[in-house]
Amino acid sequence: MSKLTALSISIAVLGAIWAYLALGPLAGFVLVWAGFIAWACFFHTGADMP
């Protein structure tokens, strides 16, 4: 499996989990769009742990 395929699958799985949590059990506490923007910013900056 190529790195691009692995990254695509992991993004899809994590996105589905976030959407499920934001629209189900955590509805009213978190926002779907805010989570995706924060996640994209994290990966854009290199995805390093501080």
C-alpha cells in the first residue's frame, strides 16, 4: 500500500469517526466544521507533537 493510499484511508476513517461523534453522542458540544478545520491546520503545520 502506498503512503498516499494509507493517508487517504486514515483521513476517511478519522473523518467518519469525528462526524459520528459530532452529530451523535457529542451533538451540541462540538461542531463538525470546527473539528475538520482544526485537524487540517494541525496536519498543514507538520503534524508534530509539541
